[in-house]
Amino acid sequence: MPAEGPDCAAVEVACADLAGTGRPVTFNEVAARCGTSRNTLYRRADLRAVVEDYRARGKGATALSGLTVQVDQLRRGLEAVAAKVRRHEELLRRIERQGRRKD
């Protein structure tokens, strides 16, 4: 490990700060916060792995929030269908009762 440049802890802190504020974790931003070059982050496998890990977490969070919205939409749609089925069942019961009264 070279004497100058960021260590894993500094890169971890920079990534966590970016992710915590909802900003995208990019090599440019992490390099600027650590006071090093992007090339250093790309070349050192340990530093690159930290940045890539946070980038993947960010993409997963976006996918997860998208799934949450889709699940909520599906739930509301299913509740609407269930309400319509209950109305139809009640209507059928009324029709059956009227048919029995005529007999």
C-alpha cells in the first residue's frame, strides 16, 4: 500500500457519506472527498471494491423502492377486485333470495 492516497477507511467513510445523503456514489465524488485521483481508486483493487460495493447497494435500493411501489399498486388493484367480487356475491345472494320467494 502506498504511503500517499486514501486507505480503505477513508474511502468507506466517503462512500457512506454519499450514500447517507442520497447522492450517487461515483468514483469522481469519492476521489474528491478522499483527496486522491480516480485512477488510484480504479487501480487499487481494495479501494475499487469498496466503491463498487456502495454503488451496487445504491442500485439495489433503487430497485427495492421501485418494487415497493409496484407491490403497493398491486395491493390496491387486488383490493379493488376483491371489493367488486364481494359486491357481485351480494348481488347473487339477492337474486337467489328473490327466486326462492317466487317459488
